[in-house]
Amino acid sequence: MNPIFVAAAVAIFVGLLGGSLTDTGTWYQSLVKPWWQPPDWAFGPAWTVIFALAAMSAVYAWRGARTRAQRDWVIGLFAANGFFNVLWSMLFFTVRRPDWALLEVPLLWLSVLAGVVVFWRSARTASYYLLPYLVWVTFAAYLNWTVVALNTPF
């Protein structure tokens, strides 16, 4: 199977699944948010770019893998990242517990960092493609923390 199509399909699936769990209705609109939060419309394009870059990273990492074990690592790291990405959306938006999402966000951040570190030797380009994702999750973690601080208790 062509790794480009697989990576694109998985990125689209994770994006759609996370998006389906993201309810920006009345509850979300009632939260106090910091003045510096990007407008709601900016999150869709930002995540689209991030998932496109992550899919490209997966392709480079797959092609850089020399053994079956290394390919299994590629699959495992991206699977873990997809899981933590969807879990964050579920905790924050579906369960409506930004505080629980804040506890989970280090796992999401580490799952991106793990890809950057693991792919550095065999597929440096794959690592580079993940850097915007790492920056975004760092920013999102701070935003999540600020939302929790402004709206506690949940």
C-alpha cells in the first residue's frame, strides 16, 4: 500500500474524529477565554496544516525506516499521537473537563516530541515536519491552562 495514501487517510480520519468531538456551542462560548486566544475560525485551518505536515512526516519516517521494527515504531508513535489528540478533544469538549484535558496534554506533547526525537537519525525531514505541531501543542497547552485558570472549578 502506498504510504502517502495511508498517511493522508489516517490524518483525515484523526482530524475528522477529533473534529466530531469538538463542540463549540453554548458551553464552550460561555467559557472565559484569554484576550490572546486566536479566533475560533483559525483553529480549523491551523489543524489542517498541522495534520498535513504530520502526514508528510509519517511518509518520510516510513521511508527512512530500514527494518520492520522501525516501521512498527513509526506506526506506534503516530497511533499514540492520534489517540492522545482525539482523547484531548473528547476530554475538553465532549466531557467538558478542560482541567482533565490539561492533565492529558503532556501526553499529547510528549507523543509529538517522541516523533521528533525518534525520527531525527533516520529521517530528519520527518522530525522537521513535526516541529510546527510541537509548537502548536505547546501553545494549546498554555491556552488550555489559561482557560482552566479563568474558569475553575469544573
